[in-house]
Amino acid sequence: MAKKIYITSSTPRAGKSVICLGLLNALRGIVSSVGYFKPIGQKYLRHAKYDKEASMIKELFNIDDEMDNINPVSITNLNKLISNDNLNDFSQKIQETLSIIEKGKDIVVIDGFDDTEILSSVDLDINIDIINDLNASLLLIEDGYRKSIEEIVSNVSAKKGYFDERACDFLGVIVNKVTAEQVTEIEDTLRNIFEKRKIDFFGAIPYDSVLPKPRINDIARSMNASILSGKKHLSNIAVDNIITSMTFENALKYIRDGSLIITGGDRDEILLGTIASFISPSFPNVSGMILTGGLLPNENIKKLIASLSEFSIPILSVKTNTLETTSRIEGLSVHVAFNDKQKIDITKDLVYGYVNYENLNSKLKIKKIRKRTPDIFKHELIEKARLKKKRIVLPEGDEERTLKAVEKVKAMEIADIILLGDPQVIHKKAKSLGLKLDDEIEIINPSKSPHFEEYVNTYYELRKHKHLTLDIASDLMQDTTYYGTMMIYKGDADGLVSGAIHTTQHTIRPSFEIIKTRSNISIASSIFLMCLKDRVLVYGDCAIVTHPNEEELAIIAISSAETAKAFGIEPYVAILSYSTGESGKGPEVERVRSATRIAKEMRPDLLIEGPIQYDAAVDINVARIKLPESKVAGRATVFVFPDLNTGNNTYKAVQRSAGAIAIGPIIQGLNKPVNDLSRGCLVEDIIYTITITAIQAQNI
């Protein structure tokens, strides 16, 4: 039977739903299967059948359960049942639907309801009745916003006493929205007080000023605004509202990054000043502009805006006057939407970083993981990288996806980051994307670095036997990839990740020239980590070596086994062919057979089988027939393909057809880790490639 956490709060703005989202994300990295259940829907979009937050979570986490089961009852239906004195039907309904949701789950997060005005006709004890009927443990979310320690403790203690009287299983409390600057001090104080009162405390989460702020898209929709420019940037968040009735010169004193400028549509000088501020690297980037009164800029200014290809400030036009527009925006009710990626990421990071999951797991007595899901594996990778942070250099310092990934990597404390490129360009690009680069992130312009001449001379010494001149060495060292690779060689960085805009050859070639392969490895190769629904496999080589000979194939098998170990995967190595054991003949089979023999001689401690077909490697029933004595057949975790054509096509076929997550390519065999990205990579791909590179650096 699944463990069940019922999340509730005593105030309507405690951030319960935000924490519910963050907990779901975190728990999916701890246990194999997490369920979500919202017995009573409270917030509905017009004409929608289901609660909008429940719908968002189902879509966000790709949950298989049907919405009829996730959200079985609406608040309207509940009120009718109460009016008809028919709560038994309600209790039976939610118990039946929860029994469907919890099948095959390790834990179910139940999104409860708050003491809000919408429940004015509802007996508040129903909240407790649900908890007891569902045999759930209650997790209380206490609103810490602008409250003293005494107020927080008093509220929580009173609530716990009430729950104890009603025989609820009180799991503990998370205090949300505490003063960000004092979060550590507040958490320590609360922990000591709650410990004395025998109340389990799972963490204090700091208030984030961005979460309650609207996106420009939210404002445009609510105001029925016309969009004059910046349609691709409507996800910008309006951090604060600035009414600019004064000259722009004076208004600049009040504008900061993320400000929303609200001004009359006839104030052309303010519009031009905002454009100049955006272009300048020294002034703030606003989130958007609203031109009020139904007035529009003249045609010449419209043409100017259209000519600025990278101008990413949304400009809206509304018919209301400036004061009414500001009032309506400030009164806008804001909720996190499923496509609101920035806020969802903030939510995940806050809950992941500030909730004590070790204590939560201990209290819940969650069983050990039975399956290694992609979420669990990715969680393990991040935790492993965080144990001993490494310095990862990123040559593509001003690339958009790279900068977005860097912000996440720093927030999750995965690695220390070094960006290469012009600092002014990088900061300006980050600001235009609404990103804030941490002060600890080092930014280096290679040609202006105090190490530049030293790096040039070192590279010249390494390559002069290839008739390299100092002038050519100097030219190459201005290239960020060459410079970053030299940083690793000199010990000024621990690993490199590139390839979002550069080719594989551009990324890898400097490492072959400078870092080179390890002394016992004659060839660099690659693997992909293939995250299936219930396990993680290693596929190699799928990216570098086109047609390895028998010695190279043996080295790939050994390198792949070592890489598997580094990521916590027990290596059972299958060197694949079109026949199994002694059944087949031909030059390709003999190459695999010879490679297997060489690999076993080089590493008798490893479990290696080959030649073997894929079905015999993964299916225990096929293995019993084809290779009954093999310790690898039917259990393989590392798959070595005979050539690049087979490997590359197979990993893509499994990725697309089986819905596997492919992490890689991960380059192996080098003295220091360098990893290549796909030019079509996503931000998440960059984050996990940095994570993997950091883990590789720990093992070298």
C-alpha cells in the first residue's frame, strides 16, 4: 500500500499548491512511482471540467492517471452533498478513486484544501475527515510571510493540538515564505523550538518575490491588450510597476531589471529611452511596456522597433488610462501556469533546496527504491555532483540555452561555472533573457586573460613537433574552446562542456591535441546513458568511433564498463553481434569474438560476454536457451555496438520508440573530461551534461 501525504494549510496564501508541485518533483527523484490526488477541486478556468492546478500538474509531470480519478469532486458538488446531508457518498467516492490512483505507487501526494472563503458553507472538519478516511499523514504548510517566530510557533502549535484531538496522523510542518535574508537563522530557531515541542519540522522556504508577479502574457490577456512588439517574450515577468509621468532621465533612477513601464501612449521620449536602456549594457532591462489611453507611437518609431532584430521587450497598448491600468495590474490574481517555465523552475529549486528530505523519508519510512526510474537516476546524478563540486568551463558563454542552464546549475549547487567570452556581451545577453548571473560565476575573455601568453606558450610546446608556429598558437588560443581545453590541462578547470553552437569536431579536436587519452587507453570513445522506465543502461560507442577494430572494440567495452561504475551502474558488458556464442561465423562475428577475448584478458575482473545478440543480452528467457551458463546474458547493463552505424541508429530507435531519455554522448578515455552537446540540445540537456562532466572529474 502506498504512503499518503495530505498537504494542507490554515491560510489561503500559504503557497500550498506551489509546495505540492515542488514536493512531487522532488519525490519523483527519490521513489519509483509517485501519485497525485486532488479530492476537491477549488479553482476552475471558465467552462473547464477539472481544477486548473490539478490539470497543470497532470500535464507538467505527464501523469498517466485519468483526471476523473485525480480530481473526482468539485467544491460545488461538495456543497450540494453537504446541503443534502449526503457526505457518505463523498467519502466513498474519494476512497474509491484514491484506490485507483495508488495502485503501483510508492507514495501519493494528496493536494488538500485550505480554510478559505470558498469553504464558508463547508464544515471545516471535513478536511480532517478526509485525512482519516484516506489513512493519510498530514503535512501542514504554515505561512511565514511577515510573521514573527512567536506567531509561527503559536499557529503551528495550535493547529497540531487541534489535529491531535481529532486523531490525525500529524506528519510535520514546512514553513513557507520566510524572510529570504534570514532564512538560515529562522530555520535554526524554529528547529530548536519545534524539537522541544515534539513537532517534526521539515524546513523553512524563503519568500521569492517573483512567484506572485504576473507575466506580461497574464497582463495582456486580462487587459485585452494589443501586442505591438515582443510576442516571443510575453513570458517576461513584471517584477514591479513603474508609472513614468516624469521625463525618462528622472525615471531612470527608479527603473530596475524586470520593471514594467506604464506610460501614456503619446510619450514617445519614454519609449525611445526604454529602447536605449535595453541596448546599453550599463542600464536596466525592463520586462515590458504598457502604452495607455489607446494612443500609439508614430510610424517612424514603429519602424525603428521593427528594425531591431534582438529587441525583446514586449510593448502592449491598452485603452484604459494610466491609473486604471496600474490598479488592474496590481489587483491581478496570479497563479503558476503549466507553461510558466521560469516560475515552475523557481518552485522546484526552492522546495528541492530547502526541504529536509532525509527527515521526511525517516518519518514516512519510505521503502528503498525498487526501480531506477529516469527521475531517480537524475536525482542521483545531481546529488553525486553536489558531494564534491568541480569547476566546469563553458566556452559558449553568451549562448542563450547555456546561460539559462548556468542559472539552474548554480541554484542547484551542481558545479562551479566558468564562462568564456566578452563579459559585457555575456551580462547583456543574460539581462535580456531575464537571468541574473551569480557573482561567483567567473567570466573570462581569453585574449585579455593574464594567463593568455602562458597558455599560448604551453600549446606551442605541445604541438611544435607538428610544425606549429607561435603566431598560429596565439590565434588558436583566442578560440574559446582551445582556451577552455587548456584551462583543464593546466588545472584551472576540471571539465569542459560545449557544442550547443559548435560542431563536434570543434569541441573534441582540442582535447585530442592537448588533453589526450589516458595512458592505458588507446582510443577515446563515447557512451549514452539510456534511461528507461525502470532502469538505466549504457550504450557505446554511438557517437565517435566509426568502425573499431578488435583492439579498439575491446577498449570501448572496458571504458564503457568503467563509465558505468562511475555513475553507479553495475557493469554487465555485452559486446553485440548478429549471432550469439559459437553459433555464427563471418568476419564481423570473428571481430567481436576476438574483441571479447582481448577485453577479458585485459580486465579479467569484469563480466564481459560476446558475441551476443541484443535479445539474449536483455531477456532472461532467451538467455537460458542461447547462453545458459553466461553471467551476463539476460542481465546486461552495458551494450557495446560493433560499429557506429549500428550504435547510433539503435540508441535513437530506443529513444524514440521506447520513450527512453538519452543522456549523452559522454566522452570517455580522456585524461580530463570534455563533453559534446548536440546543437539541438535543450537547457535540461546542458544541465545534465554539466552534471555528468562534474562526476567524471571526481573520478579522475
